[in-house]
Amino acid sequence: LVFLAQLPLPMLVVVMAWLLLEPSTSRQSRFDLPGVATASLFVLALSFAMLELPRPGSGPVVMGAAVVAILALVAFIVRERRIEDPAVRLDIFRNVRFVIASVAGAGAWFAIISYGVFASLYLQLARGLPATSAGLLLLAAPIVSLAFFPFGGRIVGRLGVDRVVLLGLTLLLAGASLMATWGPATEMWFIVVTNLLTGGGLALTLVASATDALSQFTPAEAGTGSALFNSLRQLGAAFGAALPAVAFEFVAHGSRTADAALAGSSAAFLLRLAVLGIPFALVLRRWLRPVPAPAASTA
């Protein structure tokens, strides 16, 4: 039912797009099916390898999936370098600002998925809360994000994109640090405060990273740039489900008792904190050593 509940919104968007959007008059590039297929295979194989890693005796399967992921990535790069209209213009990755903004955006999505999944496991399995109570506690983050989003553009315009990305990641890292301290008797108000920091950090990081990344493309490349940036963010989301799951299962060993779930959740929270430190370190380094934004036409 949870998955079925997601159907109405995309169906409505498809109908509205069909009725309201004017057809594009610009030159249409051919759809790069091999490029999309190899990129998708890379993400699928890599995620599968990570999820199978904690399973006993899964070594050969994990190795096989890892080899498939590497071969798919190589095939994707070779394909994109050789065709006139690639799905991904690889030279954009020479743009340091785009790369750092994309890592920040991927980090935000990593935070979203890992927060929702593993905070739920902690609250329900380790603390014994009913699903409804756990869901209400977790609502604090999206409510704060929803409140921040309408003002995100103004905040970026007033403080600058670099300051806002750094502020957003600082809040995310603070929330992840507090989450790593959750234990068997953590007060509910402390959990709410953690969620509030997470929600504010998500909103600021998502808005500022998207602004920075997409500003590196010309108006004619806006569609491609947006698709690439969002694909990288979704890769972060895939890792947000897979990587903490590896930590959880390695520690919990398949058990769903309260003690095992608490230990597994703590491992997942610590790994989450470590991963979120990567975009924070990159943005902080850029803050200390500013990288000039190149003209969009040369991005």
C-alpha cells in the first residue's frame, strides 16, 4: 500500500505536463539508450553487491556483482566519450564547483534516506515504539524542511551559495552527531531536536547545492544539467539505503531483538556520520580556498 500510494502524484504530473507544457522547438538529441543502460547497470550492480555483503557465504556473489559494476562503469565512460550526443557530458566533471555541489546534493539525499530508514528501525525495534508514534517523531525533519524551502532562494541570495551549503551541511553533521549518541534511554525531546537540525540542514543543502550545480550549465544545457545533477543525487540516495544497511547487518547478524537492533542502529548512525563528513570536508576546503565559478558557457 505504501508503494501504491505513490502512484497518483506522478500520474497527475504526467497529465499536467501533457496538457500544459509547450513542445520544445530546439534540436532534439537522440536518446542515448546504451549510456543510460550501462549507468543503470552500474548503480544496480553496486547496490546489490553492498546489500549482499553482510550475508554469510556471499563472497562470490559480491565479487561477481562488483566486477559487473566496474565493467558497466568502464563501458559507460567509453560510450559517452565516443558519441556526439552523450547522455552525460563527461567534461563537466572537470568543473570543481559542479563536482562539489553534486557531492553535497548526493550527501543530502544520503542523509534523507538513511535518516528515514534507520531512525525508524531504531525507534521501532530498539525502543519498541509503534509505527505511528515513530512516524510522528520523524515528522519533525520534513516539517522543518517544508518551512525552509520557500525561503531557500532568498537565503542563498542574501548569504551566498557557499555559505548556505556550508551551513546546511553543518546542520546535517550536527544532527548526525546527535543521532550517533541515541541509546536505549534517549529522551524523546532529544530525538526531536536531532530531527529539527536534520530538517533544516536538508532544506538548506538541497537548495544551495542545486543552485550552485545548475549555474555551471548554459541555458541550453539546463535540462541535461538538471538530469545529471538529480541522477547523482539519486546515487546518493541508493547509498543511503545500502551502506548503513551493511553496517546494521554486520553488527545485528540478522537478529531483530531490541539489543541487536540498538547495536545495529548505532553502527548505521556512525557510518552515516562518517559519510556526511565527506561533503562537509569538501565544502569546507572550498570555503578556505575559494574556487572561482567559471562562465556557464565554458562549463
